[in-house]
Amino acid sequence: MAIKVVERRPLTLAERTYLPQILAGLKVTWDNMVRPPVTLQYPDERPAIPQNYRGVPTLVMDPNGREKCVSCQLCEFVCPPKAIRITPGEMSEDSANAHVEKAPKEFEINMLRCIYCGLCQEVCPEEAIWLQSQYSMTGLSREAMVNNKAKLYELGGTLPDNHHKWDKKKEEAERQAGGHH
Amino acid sequence: MENILHDLLLSPAWHFTAARGVTLILIVMTIAGYSVLLERKASAWIQGRIGPNRTMHPLIGWIPFLGTFLQKGGFIQPAADGGKFLFKEDALPGHVRKAYYVLAPIVALAPALAVLVMLPFGEFFHEGKRYAVSLTQGADVGVLLMFAVSSLGVYGIALAGWSANSKFPFLGAVRGAAQLISYELAMGLSVLTVFLATSAPGVDQGLSLVAMVDAQKGAWNLLTQPVAALVFLICVFAETNRHPFDMPESETDLVGGFHTEYGAFKFGIFFVAEYSHMVIGSSLFILMFLGGWHVLPWLPTVGEGWVASLLGVASFFLKLCFFLFFFVWVRWTIPRFRYDQVMRIGWRVLLPVAVLNLLAYFAWYAFRG
């Protein structure tokens, strides 16, 4: 392998006085100074959160206000830090959402355990649990850091989907039930 | 107006003397505080940040535009900082040499204040006679005394480093003392050429700063003696322990340098002393090379009224502000020199350059006759 000798040029007199370099440096810092600052003043200004951000896990509803979660507990089983605890439950007959799938009686995500891995979202067959854009979870006690069902739906909001699976399920279930009578 | 100025600046009555003293302390503390603010703001701008913009006093904050302006500009920050220094626990470490440890900040600040007393920063006329705007009149002992007293500040650093009884402060103090002594020489030699230019044979006040400013009514000394100005400027940076000659502090390798073991208000006093030295160094440079209170070269302040006096003082303070900013600007531009580089620049570059410059001026004046 050929050896290439890099010639190291001795410094010129001007370079050895440092002065031209210092002047150039002063210009660099001056240019930086007149540039607008890049600081984001956090509590007042919030960063723009990208669409695929994995923030606090939340539960979503469909456009008709029905909860999408059917308490299959797949997320609870897949959750690596065991942050999710679901109490499954039936829907009462007189509920507006009767004749559709089941729904969780209670759904708790312990945000002190959650590692924001997103496996719950990935495993959910109903697209009911989503890691959305909320990045700042604070609380004054351990209990406050456990998101219950109400909190999760409040954070999650509605998922705009035009599939209306629940409506079809309900119609189907009621048609079949009517056929029996 | 003239009479008030006259009384404030010249009256020997004790209450006016006291007023002058209080004024000096207030001015120095204010300048030091706002220099810290300038330092923080300018470094923030250079680094693309915003700097202190939150501190606010509830009594001022409600004023519509002024309050916002003061808050965004961080103008209350120095008061908050000073208050913090004042009310913190004044810890006295167990391993220090106590008497000297307490003495050191005083020794550091006193010479700085003493020099500021002598500093002229304008001129005014009263009943046909001209006086310098300064806190002591009749102390026109010239620049030699100022150099002598201001270099006493090194004892504060040395004493602090030694009495702290810990290795980092000691290293900082040794470095600082060596650096200050080394650069004093080149500084003095570079100033000699200004003396040569100012004091024509037969003129009686060759060492007076006022006379030096008078000699710059036309071309400023910066234009006629650029080499001396450059050497002096570099030495001012070294004498004030500012970057790139930050030897006594050397935050990255010596923790905090000579004031590592200091806290609370004693540390604050070191801070004020450093900024006072910056004010002194910049003022000397302005007086000797930048035309003092003259507004522009070939455009001295004219007239004998108090408007001209105020204009002169204002122009002096503008130059001072620029220099305080320049110190910060340089700080965020150049990294600190290594200790051996500092010594080499001082002894093997600046000193020969200053000597050669002086000899050249000697020859010039000798042959010109």
C-alpha cells in the first residue's frame, strides 16, 4: 500500500499572530448573534409533534361515541412492563351500545410503568388503543399517574373512521334477535 | 445645572464627598450587575439562545409596555442575582486560613474602586476654568498611579488562592499572578509611546489622562499608534483575566480557579472586582487610544456648555458599553490559551513587539527633531 505523505505547511506569519483567525472568528460569532434564536420557550411554546409520535397511550371512541375497546386483553398480555390492567365486563341490555362487542369495565394504564413501546397499539385488533401526541405526563402522587378508563377516553378522543363496524354489528345482532322472536 | 454639577463634582464639603462615594459604589455595583446581564444576554445571542427573560418584580410587572420590556430584557435579573448572593448562607469552609480568606475579596475589590475614583470620564467648564468629570478633583496624578494601584488587584487573587488551602485555587492563583506580572511589562511599554506622543518637550502634564485625551482632538491614538493600541488591548484582556487569558479561573480544568472555595457575597465581591477591572481596562484604553470623551476623530465635543459636557460623558459611556460587549464577544469567539502559550505570547511576542515599537517611536521623534 502506497504511503501518502501529507505535507504539513508551516504556519505563515499572519497565522502565527492569531489575529486574522480571531477577526474571522469574531465575524462568525457576530453572524450567529444577529441570527434569530432557536430557543423554544417550553411551557409557553410547544414543539410541533409529528404524526407518528408515540406519546401517552390512550383509548379512542368511534364517530358514534362508542368505545372501540372490546376488552380482549391482548394489550394487557403483550405489555412488557405490565402497565395495563383491564377488568372485562359485559354491556347491559338497556345500554345504547347493547348487542355489540363487550367493553372493559375498568381500564387502567400505570404511566409509572409504561415504557411507551407502542406494542399495545400494534397488537390491538380493534384499533382502540393509540399512542398519541401527549408527551408530558405529570402527577403529584403515584395514584395520579395511573390513568383510569375515563381519563384514557378523555385523552384519546374520537378516531375518525368511516367503517362504522359497531353499527353493522348492532344491526346484525338486532336483526338476528328479532328473527328469533 | 452648572452649579449643581460644580457642587457635586468639586465641593470639598463632607456631604458632597460622601455623596460622591455613595455614587461611586452605586455606579460600580450597577455597572457590574448589568455587565453580568450583558454577559449572559450576549452569550445567549451568540449561542442562538434568548437569555434571562423571566425575572420580574410584581410591582413593576403590571406596567403595560415597560414591564414586558424590562422582563424580556432581563433587566431585573441583576437585582435578583445580587439579592441571592446577599441572602445565601455565607459559608466559611473549615480548612481555609480564615483571616486571609475573608481579607482576599476586600483586597481584590479595594484597588479597583480606588482606581475608579481617579478615572476622568468627561470635562466641564465652570467660570472659565476646565475641570474633569471625575470623582476626585486635584488627584490628577496621572496614569502611573492608576497602573500601580490597579495591579494591586493581583494580591486579591493570590491571597484567595493561597488562603483557600486547596489545590485548584492555588494553581489558579499561581497562574494568575504569573500572567498578571508578565503582561504588566508589555502594557507599560506600550503606553510609553502614548506618553511620547502626548508630552511634547516643555509640557508639564505629560502623564495626565486629561492631557492624553486633549492630544486626541484630531486623530485618535488608535489611528496613529495601532501597534501600541493592539499590544495594550491584548494586555488589558490579560490583566482583567478575561478570555482568552482566563488563567486564574480556568473553569474547565481548575473547577472555579482562585475562587473555588468562595460562595455567597464573598464570591459576589470577586465578581464585582472582575467587572470593575474590565471597566478600568476599557476606560484606560478609551482614554489613551479611543479619544476619551471626544465623539469622533477630528470631531471633538465643542463648546463649553453643559450640553457639550453631557455629550462627552455620553460618548465615553457608549464606548465603555461597546468595550464591555467586546469583552463578551471575544470570550465566546476564542478558546482559552494554554498556560505555556500565555507565557510565550507575553514574553516572546508582546514584550519584544512593545520594545521595538517604542524604539521605532524613539527613532522617529529623534530624527524628526
